[in-house]
Amino acid sequence: MSPHKGPNIIKYCVITSTFSLVLITFSILPISKKAFKWNRCFNNVIESVRENGDNFEKFDLIKEKTLAVAICNGAFLNAIIK
């Protein structure tokens, strides 16, 4: 190996790793957007259950979270809660 090939190998490794990191970042963006929307839905459902506590029986934390997960996952599309 000649002494002039060393800097070229380092340059190619840096370019390849930078390109790979950019591709990984772009592939993660849709997943992070979906997770952000789901977390916002979860928090909104928990808040609405706590605000409308008079209309519901006394929910403990596990029931609140279970209801929020079911709603955010689409289990109750047109549900009427009595």
C-alpha cells in the first residue's frame, strides 16, 4: 500500500458513513412522526377522561391508560361511552 492511499481510504470511509447516517435519519422520520401523533392522542385522551370525571365512574390509572391505548389504536371508532 502506498503512502498516498491512506488519506483516500479515510475520505471514502467518512463519505460512506455520512451518507449512511443521512439515510438512517430519513428512514426514521416517518416512525417518529407516527409516535409523536400517538403520544399526543394518548395524552389528550387521559386529559379528557380526567376532565370529564363526573360522567365516568372513578377510573384508576390502569383503566385510564387502557382506555387511552384502545382509543388511540382505533378500537373505538364510533363508540358511545355511557
